[in-house]
Amino acid sequence: MVEFEEITDEQEESKASDRGVWKELMGNELVMRCYEQTKGAEEPGLGDYVNIEVTGYVLGSNNFKDDRDAAVREAFKGGKVFLDKQKWSLTMGDSEVTPALEMGVKFLCEGGRAYVLSQAKFAYGHTGRLGTKPCVNVEGLQSVLYDVAVVSVLSCSSDKYDTHECQIQRAAAKKVLANDCYASEWDGMGMSRALKLYSKASDMMSSLIARLPDPVPDDLKETAHQAQTLVIDCLNNVAAVHLRAKEYGKAKQACVQVIQIDQQNIKALCRAAHAAMRDPSSSYEESDAAIAAAEEVLEKLDPKDETKLFIEVRRLRHDLTARKRKYKEQQKDMSKKMFPTKEQDEDEKLAQECLKVAKETHQTENEEQQQSVLRRWWNAFLATQDIPRWERFWRNFKYQLVLMALLSLWQKYHLANLQKKASSGGDAPQQKPFMSNDVEGGQSEF
């Protein structure tokens, strides 16, 4: 848990008497101020091995040009720590940390402490950094403050610098810094920096092992074991970096290097299987061989002691089986499309007939639905009418039609009698009936 140290204005002013002025390292964008320093101490040089303590703070404002001291006080009071007090070791000039932190250490003597104010371009750029819990994150393009102290400096010209113990310490320090980059700075320069640090540490330890006498004396066996362990760990981490970057071919190469050293390294076998399953240029036989080797190693172990490894290998086996099944189905479908059989043609015809019947059924259902809609509308219309009134009107109308038909028959009969009398009498006057039809015109007065 991070304990934030509250610095009062009085404590800050008490440091003002013995602190130096702000030094511009890269103009106003990167500045530092030493508030503790040791007299007579020298600054670290290129290649020196430096042990530091560093705490990182997020600045509330990206502009600290006007009042740098106020920016420092605001960072402390706000308690926005993104990097808890870390004890790191770095080799000067190897670009193992951010440019702002490395330049701050470069101009700080052994035993000295300083504040380093940096804008984003010399810190974490536009991608930022993930803060380890309970620390905060550094957002993109956000300025930061480092409170850094140089604990010790080992010159590269010292006799102790090239000892086996010191070489192992320097390689382990690179691994620690690479782990931090992998976990917190992946989206920025973290991937390339982590890969560089892992590779450098592995090369250092491989070179150390190569210089040891063969056979290794008893007094150097522990040194050889530590160096080989670092080589295996760093190469496994190189494989993890390539896997995360989806560079599966390079990940397999790193795993092969580990397996050449330790054929029973389950972590390397699992990552090799993982890379082979996702590498388009690989075959499932490679993954199967790696998983089988891992399963063979696990048979000699107790599941209670290596639960995570057992789960990982089982998950890989299940994943490989599922991928094989899916691949076979894809091949089968492709073969059917390229080389159709008689049975497939019959199945296709049957499918088309079923589709036709389904369309006709759907059309019939639509017609029935439309008829039912019209029927509902007609029933709704009838519900709004006076049915007895319409029945009386229709009954009277039928009576009128019958009377009109009888009257029409009587007219025709009466007209025929008049014409008959006129033809027999000769000069008898023709009387026009009260109601008559115009025979020639075919029209009635009605």
C-alpha cells in the first residue's frame, strides 16, 4: 500500500536554503533541481552501474514553465503517485528507462536527490503508462515528476564490474526493468525496450556461461546455475513478448532456444504450442508434439504442486482439439463446393422444392390474412348500421318492383288492343294511352 508523505509548506521552504537552482536539461521541457547532494561525489559516467530509488508523480497541469516549485508542491499534495518507491539498477547509456529519468540520474551525484520535471515527449509520450495498484495511470501527453535518488555508483572501470556476481546482478536488474516495461508500458516504447532488455540480459549470461571452464568446478556451479536460470527466464519472456505482439514465428524461435537448454521446460513447451497453433506457416503436428512433451513432463509432477501448469496444458490440448475439428469441417465444406456429388445434387433439388412450397404456403397465408381483414372491416361496417331499417327498405323495394312489372305488362296488353281496333276500323281515332311505351324508340316514359 502506498503511503503518501505530506510535505508542508514549511518543510518545503526549509529545503530551499540548501537546494540548487533549476537546471534545464532539454530547454523548458525537461528540468531538474538537486535538493540533496554529497560534496566531492562524481556524476555517473557512460556504462556505470547505478542503483537508484525513484518515485513518480502525475502533474495536474502540463505547463510547469511559469512556477516549477509550485508544480512540485502540487504533485506532492495531490498524492497522484504512478510509480511507488522503486529500487532499480541501471547501466548508464543503455536506454533502460525513460529519457527523462536517465538524464536526471546522469546529472546527479552519488548520494544526491533531485526533482525531475518532464513533459510527455521525454517520459511516456502519447500512450501513457499503467500505474501498479493502488497507483494512478499516466494518461497520454501528461507531464510527470520524478523524485529520484542515486544510492550507489559502480564505475565500469572498477575491478568489481566484470566479476561473475556483478554480471549476474546487472543481468537480473535488466530483467526487472524489462518486466516493468512489459507490464506497464506496453502500448508505448515498452515492447521494444522490454525485448531489448531481455535479449541483452540473456546474451550477457550466455557469454558468462561460455567463459566458464568445462567441466564447471564445484565453486562455480552455483554461478553457472544462476546464469542459466536467467538465460531461460529471459528467453521465455522474449517468447511472451513476441506472442503478445503476434509475432508467432519469432516466439517459436525463442522457445526452441529454451528447449535446447532445458528439454523439460514446461513454460517453453506451452508457449511453443501456443505460437504454433496461431502461426499460419506452422502445422498442428508441431503444436501436438509440444503439448505431448509437456504432458509427458507433467506425469512426473504432483498436480497439487503444479496446478497452474496442469490447467494450462489441459487448456492447450482442448484448444488444439477444437481447432483441428474446425479445420476438418472447413476442409469438408470446401471439398463439397469444389466436387459436388449426386447425393448433393438431389439434396439441393429437395431443398429448392422445400423452398418453393414454403413460398407458396406463405403466399396463401397472406391471401387468407387479407380476406380476413376485409371480413373484419365488413363486420365492423354492419355493426354501425340500423339493420331493421335496411330490411324494411328492401322489402318495400321488392313490392315496388312487382307493381312496376305488372303495370308494364298491362300497358303492353292495352296498346296491342288499341292497335288492333285501329287496323279494323280504318278511320277510328288513335287514342294515346295514359301511360305508354315508345315502341319505335324503345324508350318508356318512366
